[in-house]
Amino acid sequence: MKIKISITLLLTAVLLLGSLGAGSADLYFESQQITKGIPGQPDDTATIKQYLTTDFTMTDMGDVLTIIDMNKKILHELDRETKTYRSTEIDKLGGMPGMGPEAKELEENPMFKAMMESMAKSFKVTPTDEYKTIAGYNCRKFIVEVMMSTSEYWVTKEFEGYDEMKVIGEKSARLFANNPMMKQMNISGMLNSLDGYPVQTITQMMGGSIQTTLIKMERKKIDRALFAIPAGYTRAKD
């Protein structure tokens, strides 16, 4: 089962959860992701679609779908090519989504623990005095460093519901409290440090780059049937 969720994308998804509060409209985000020069991956331009409600979120990367059931605290990963899926209780996630049954074993591995500790120590958010307009939003540049990757986060506070986003975002981050990587990365702290919504992220890693830029945001009613596992999909074998 192919999983392409990057650390940057997952962090952004957690931050996106914070834009929803009780009684708010459903939200649809569409971004363009450009991948260049990453070893083992072809250069590619892809569209990422994100659907957000107070009950569910879904990230559509084309061949891979990730659905989070906020009420049941379950994460579903769907592979369109093989028509298979995995479902994991968020409280039992032992590592990054996509690690499957190997997650618990890795969690107990001394080398994995050392890597998590090293990642946590390397994690750093630095604000800058650089500003520019992206997708119609006035954005401020932040530098996010973790391990061997450096990212530019261009964030904005100029949208409706920003204050509510910070409060709800911290609550949403606690969904991943038992995920070693998310816990070590301190997502709630990152939310406060970034001080805004990431309109664009540019990550430099392994000699290449991944750039994700917001194309559009819409407030619209989203049919909850969209978040159900489609007919014809079977559970992936461990």
C-alpha cells in the first residue's frame, strides 16, 4: 500500500483542523504541490484537496486518501490503485500514518526512540521580518527546521476565525497525543510559534524540494457521505 503523506503535509493538516469551530461552515482547500529533485521520487506536480468539517477531515492526494473521523478518533488510509484501506485508532498510532503493523515494533526499537529524540531536539521555528502576498493573503515567513530538512512556512492571520483557530487547533492536536512523532514534535507549540495559517510551505530535503501552495478556499456544505469508505474497497492485509 503506497503512502505519500509527508511530515509537512501532516503538520499542515493538523493546523487546518484549527480553522473549524462549533457552528462554522464546512471548508474546502485546494493546493498545488510541486516535488523536485527528491531521490527516489519523480519530479511531479499534484493537486491536494482537503475537506474539513467539525466531524471529519479528508486529504485527497490523488492515489491516496486519508480520512480522520473526529468523533470516533479513527484514521482511515485508502489506496485508490489497489482499492484497499487501513483503519487505525488515533490513540493507538505508534508512528507516522502509513507505518501499519510495524508501528508498535518501531516504537519499542531503541534506534527509533533515539531518532525521535534527535528529531525533537532539532525542531526549531524561527520568525522572520519577510512578508509577501501569496494567493491574495499577506503572509509572513517562518523558518521551520527539523533533522536534515528546512522549510519556509508563509503564514497569514488575515482570515475570519483566526483566534478560534488557535484554540480549536490545540484541541485537535491532542488527537495525536499518543503518536510518538507528533508528541515529540509538539504540534500545539508549533501552532503557537507559527502564529497563523500556512498558505505556502517550501521544504528543502535530500537535495530536492517540495512546495505546497494554496490555490483556493471555499466555504460550502460537504456531504458527509464523502467520508465513508467507498464500496468495493477491502481491508489491507497486515
